[in-house]
Amino acid sequence: MRLHVGRTHELDSALLEEVHRLLVDVFGPSRGRGEDDFSDDDWAHSLGGIHVIAFDEDERVVGHAAVVERSMTAGSRVWRVGYVEGVGVRGDRQRGGIGGQMMAVLEDAIERDFDFGALSASEAAVPMYIGRGWVPWRGALSALTPSGVVATPEEEGGVYVWRVNESALDIDAELTCDWRRGDVW
């Protein structure tokens, strides 16, 4: 297996389309139901940052993970957050360490470039994230929407953060994310 790391603008459109197809296959087409959908908004959220793409021995894409910059407020401070998006491994290659290898690259980028990392985890991925040292956010969650701050209690328990021990971040405080189309977390 080979990992390729690059920013969105450095990746050609054919490779990005192959990654998009992989993520739709892994999570299923968007049907507006359940957490296992991968919508056009989900794809858009995965763009604009750093991508880690895993290739098998035949140079086929078998995995993807990305980190993008977001602004979040906790306490009285605005934080630069490396938000993890689009993490997926082809079904026949899951549980083989590919996800962990891709996350190691993103965690290094988070430590280098951001105040802390955050992600919204699917139930299936929670054991991997916890095993890597990600911790659940314990405080309330909200989003800064065009109508003001709106609570997002349905997301509580599903948002995990990285590198909180090295910052003055209180994970019991309310965490407010910036607004975006589709899922805000």
C-alpha cells in the first residue's frame, strides 16, 4: 500500500472523482436518511484541505481521509480547528490498518497547523478514533447559523477532539462550529 498526501488544488480531477466514487461506495448514495449516506455536501466538506489517499499494490484507490480548516468557539475564544472529513476505506480492505495510517498523517498535520482537531464519528469508526487518542467532546454543541447560535444536541456524544491536552481547551464547555451547508458537524 502507498499513501499520497496533497492539497485539493494539487490533485487532478480524475483522482478526485475516483476518491468521490470510493466514498459514495463506502457510505452509500445520499438518500436523505441515516448516517450512512454520502451527499454532495459531504463531498464539498472534504475539499479545500489536505488529503491522504491510500493506493493498493495495483495503484487503485482504497482509502481517503482529509482535514480542512474550520473556526469554532469554545469558552471565550475562537479556535483554528483541523476538521477531519471523508474518512473511508474500501470494504474489502477495512480493518487492515489503512484508516489508522491515514489518520496518523492527518494528526501530524493537525498538530503542526491547528489549535486542535475535531471530527464527527460514525459508530463504526469510534473504536479506531478512541484507540488513537481522540476523546469525545463532553460539553454542549451548537452551530453559528445565519439565524444565530443554534443548539445541536443530536450531535452530542458523536464529536471527538484531538490534542486537547496541549491546549487550554475545556472539553466540558460549549463548542460552537461555523456554518456550512448540509451537516454542520
